[in-house]
Amino acid sequence: MADADPIKTMEEGGMRTWQWLAVAMTVALNALDGFDVLSISFAAPGIAKEWGVDQGILGWVLSMELLGMAIGSILLGGVADKYGRRPTILGCLVAMTIGMWFAGTAGSVNELLVWRLITGLGIGGMLAAINATAAEFSNARWRSVAMALMVIGYPIGGATGGLVVQQILAEGGWRDIFSFGAYATAACIPLVWFLIPETPAFLDRKRPEGALIKINQTFARFGHPAVNGFSEETTEIAKRSLSDIFKPALIATTILITFAYFAHITSFYFIIKWVPKIVVDMGFEARSAALVLTWANVGGAVGGAMFGFVAMRVGLKKLTMMTLVIAAILIVWFGQGTSDLTKLAATVAVVGFFTNAGVVGLYTLFAQVFPTHVRATGTGFAIGVGRGGAVLAPVLAGYLFLAGYGLQTVAIFMASGSLLAAIALYFLTVRNAD
């Protein structure tokens, strides 16, 4: 291994403690994203009560950081591929801290929308960067597990946040939720600085001054042997650019994976964003709504973890398609509703299990189908455009409810996204990208 290049060393070497710690930090960052995104869902009943907003306006309040995510993923995914995963993550944490803090001080709906947009910009860039980071800090054997762990950080953050929010709402108001999120986000900045170096794959591709020294410093920390040079750079590799995701070799992949993510995330965010309000409308108190959403995230965390291990033995594309179809069926089942809180929480947990497992499958596919030089760009584009589905979901559901449609009808309509995602993946050609 002494003469191996950085890519082979990472792909073929074992997973050491510091590598798992770097992956664990991406899990924590995604957990932070999970809490930040869901904070507006937890706060929605209080916002609606304080400012007297109707369901249509509330849909926009729920969606604004998702719009920011879409913009942030598209713009900052390219930044992560051009300037590095590490500086992008740190910059996004600063934006998220600012957005969360000032959201808690907002005096009007319009002011709140601005700060949620800024929070979303940071979250969107973060998602693209940590997806590439988790993939590039893992070896070939354990990559599907590392990616699954990274993705389930989101429901872990939501579930943990749900428990915290129940305590916050017992003693305070919706503004305190955002204050807590700001403190938690700020606390992650020094942790990222210490635990996440720049990835060897990025340094090997960009080759800035001192790149080989930085690679070997990281390998020394990880317990891998030092390398004497970079990976082989052919003429074809040298000509690669960030625009490659739109060129003939990748355009079909880009379109199909982006549409699949767009469609499924529409279904996913219908559950995540509307569950608290739906539960309150059923006659339960706000704390009970937070508890139900917590169980959705517990189910999501378990489903995502199990997906990662099963994916080590079953074809990734096939497993993802099956998961998406089951998710669609279960969302329709959720639409039947129930007056029993325990049964409702159990139902939402099972729905969360499969909807988040579908997200894990799609994120793992991002890392597999996009080459290193456009991994964050491709992921960012897919997430960014796909977040249009996230923006659409709460707004569309809000107006459907406002038009008088019942929960079952709305659930059937929103569940179709997961089914369309499975169909799109059927036509996707999956091959290992280098």
C-alpha cells in the first residue's frame, strides 16, 4: 500500500477510528439539519396562534427554508467541488447559526421568512458537502453503511429535537425553539474544525499547493500509510469540469436521479411538515403533536440504518425502488387517520421507517452515480432541484386542505410522488463512478 495513490488507499484500506469519527461528525451535522428544518414544524402551531395566519400562509412559512435549501444546494454544491468540503461546511454553519438566532427574534411573518430563507441556504450547502464528505471518508466496503448513517442523522436530529421541544414548549414558546437551534449549530463549528479535515479525494483531484502533505497528514491520523504521489491523471480526467453533469455521459443520470429525488421528497415532506398541524387539528395538544413527529423520526432513523446494512447485500437500485413503493402505500394508509394517539404515533413511525429509507437509498445513489469531480455538484443539483418538491409539498397540501379536501384524499395525492420516484429509478443506469 506504500506506493498506492490516495484514492486506492481510501477505497481499499480499512475503516479506522478517526475515519469513523469524521463520518460520525457528518451524522451530527445532518442531525443538526434535521432539527433546524423541523424546528419550523414544531413551532408552526404557536406561530399560527400568535399571528393568526391561515393554512395557506402557514404553508409558505413551512416551506421558506426549503426554498433556501434548493438555492443553497445548487449554488454551494459547486462551491464544495471547487473550494473544498471543509470550508463549505464551516461557512454553512455560520449562515445557519445566524438564520436560526434571528428567526427566534422575528416580529412578523415576512421577517421570519427572510431568516428561514438564510437558514435554508446554509442547510442546502451543508447537505451537498456532507454527502460528498461521508462518501469520500469511507472505503468501498463500508460506504453504503457510512452513507446510511449520515442520512439517518436527519431523523435522529428530529427525534432528539422532538424530545427537547416538548420540554421547551412546556416552559416556553416557539421562539425558544429557534434559540436552542442557534446554540446547537454554533457549538458544531469548533467540532467540524477539529474532526473534519479536507477529504483526500478532493485534494487528489484539485492538487493545490501542499496537497500531498495534507493528504499524508490525514492518512497519518487515519492510520493509513503515506503515499508518494497522486492518482493517475489522464487527458480525459484533466478535461473534466463541473458542467459535466449536463453533458451526454451524465445528463440522463442527472435528470432521472433528480426527478426521483424531487418526486419522493414531495411525499416525504408532506409527512414531516404537516404531521404536527394535522395532529393538532385532530384535537390533540401541541406537545402531543411534537411526540408524534418524534416517532416519525425514530422510525426514520431505524429504517435508514437497516437500509444501509441490507444494501451491502442487496442491489441498491432494486432495494430503493421497493422501499419507495412501500412508502407510497403507507402514506395512503396514514391518510385514514385515527382518534387514538398511540395508534397514530405507531402509524407515523412505520411511515417514517420507509420514507426515510427511501431517502437513504437516493443519497447513496448520488454518491455512486456521480464521479468525484462533480460529486458535490451533482448531489447539490439533485438536492436543490429536488427541494422544489420539498417546497411544493407543504404549500400544495395546505391549499388542498384549504379547498376542503379531506386527509385521505390529500394523502393519496401526495403519496404518488414516491411511486413516480420508483418508476424513474427503473430507467436509471447505475454504475460505479470514479
